[in-house]
Amino acid sequence: MSASAARSASSKRGSSYQAATVRSFSGLTPALAALVAPASTQKLQDAAAREVVDAFVAAVGQGDLAGLLAVLAPEVELRARSPEGTVVIRGASKVARRATLGARPRPDARAYPALIDGVPGILVMVGGRPVMVMAFTVADGAITVIRTLTDPDRLAQVVPSWVP
């Protein structure tokens, strides 16, 4: 059996299992359970990813290096895009140190949860203006990629004017 055929068979078995699980808990018909299972599984994955991102934000706010290391994958990659260009940092300890150094407490700073390119993210506002957008890729309960954007001109293009 080829690798793609094995993945396809595994995916079908997983979908069948998910549908059976949803059916057993909900009392739905088999056909309806098969339709609902993938969506409910995606919502659980999205919620789990949001929890990891929330833990990251809390650890940054407290300067908690150990807390950051707990939610970062060992080979995490930070891609920071600013007016000066793009910087790429790899490795949990380097990314955690960068995150704690970059977090300067400001009374007028607010972080808002956001969905960015389909992944959980954060919109950081200071004085009512967007100053940073962060998008997080989460896999197996850990952050594997963080993309940040701090370029004011680019932020003006991607953050709607009605955002608080």
C-alpha cells in the first residue's frame, strides 16, 4: 500500500470513528453524525489551539520564561516582519527570550484575540491604534510558528478601521 493510500485509509477510519463517537453521544442518525463529526472535531482543535495561544499571551504578560517554554515547540520559528524587514528566529529558548524582551508593559496596550489567515492570533492595540498582529500555528498542543507584523503601513491595510 502506498503512503498516500495508507493516509487516506487512516483518514477514513478516523472519520468513521469520529462519526461513531458523535453518534453515540448525540443520538444522531449515522448519516447526520458523519456530517457533524468533522466540524465538531475542528471546533475542538480550534479551541485547544486558542488555549495554547492564551497561555502564551499570559506567560509573556507575566515575563514567565518557563511558561513560554511549556507552550513553544522545541523547533518553533518566529517570523517577525517590520518596516526594516523580516527577522527569523528559531528555537524555543531564543523565541521565549525574544518574547519576554519585546513585552513592555503599557497601561494603554490591549491584546485582542483574532483569527488570522484561519489560525488563532492576537491583535495588539496601543492608544487605540494597531501596533502588532500575531498569528500562531499550533500542532500537538505546542506553538510551532509565530508570525508577527509590526509595519504600520501594512497594518493599516490589513486591520479594519472599525476595530476597537
